[in-house]
Amino acid sequence: MDKKTLIPRTIVDASGKLYYDEKSQAWGIIRLKSDLIKEFPQLKEKRSKFSYQIEYYRTIEEMEKLIKELKKKKVEVLPVLMWLYKED
């Protein structure tokens, strides 16, 4: 399966909610805001399949190491930063 990275047109800064899915008994639903969908119009293609990869670094130093590797490889695509919050 080939993967093609989605690239936004502008800087994206969006926040949303993470929902618990009763059927699968997991925190498996992430709802994307319309601003994000506008930046990635491919996500409107209902017949297309999309995947994701999550990498979580526990320290700034670990993330800086990744960034240095990306610079060395001259990677043009940037990862999405996502923060998880527990709300009161």
C-alpha cells in the first residue's frame, strides 16, 4: 500500500475533543474541526482510505534528535504536533 503525505496549504492551529467509543470500548474517535478539513480537502473523499502514525517523544531532546534527522534527510513534509489534555 502506497502512502501519500497530506500537506496543508497554511499553518493549522485547531483544537477538538477526543471521544470514547462505546462499541469498541476505546478512546477511538477524534473529530476534526472544519478548519482542518479545509486545509486537507482530500479528507472529504469518503471512498478514500487514510491512515496515521503517532510518535510520542517524552523529552524535548528526543524530539530535537528527530528534527535533526529530518533536516539531514531533507524531508519536506513536517509532522503534526498534537497535545493531549485532560479536561475538568
